[in-house]
Amino acid sequence: MIVDVTTVLLVGGREVILKAMQPAEPDLDALRKLSPQAKLAAMRALIGQAYALKLAWVRQSQPDLNEEEARIAARDLVASGRA
């Protein structure tokens, strides 16, 4: 079961509503039972998704960057944990 969580942030003086899905306890139990290799594979997949989303955001917000510059910017943002 997934539980919706809504967060309201102030960004540049505007309210931004973020909806996040938090795993419920049965899901957490299933995650705890995963092998270390399976946990690592899941983590790698999530990081890959974060990178793809950040790259799309960099391309949209900084269209003057070439492809290599956009990839570097996205990689740096994901690695640093910055928004």
C-alpha cells in the first residue's frame, strides 16, 4: 500500500504543491527482506531515474547548454543532492 503525502513549499514567493508517495509498513517489510544485491539494483535504478529527470530539467531550464554540458550539470546536481 502506498500513502500519499502532500507538501507545500514556497518557491520564489509562490506556493508549490508536491505530492509524494510514501511506502506503507508492508512495503517497508518487503524492502527489508530484499537481498543486498537486490537493494543495490533498486538503488541504481532510482539514481538512474533521478538522473534522467534532472537531465530533462537542465535541458528545459538551460537550453543554451550543449548536450555534454547538460549531462555534466545533471550529473553534478544528482551527485550533490541539490534540487
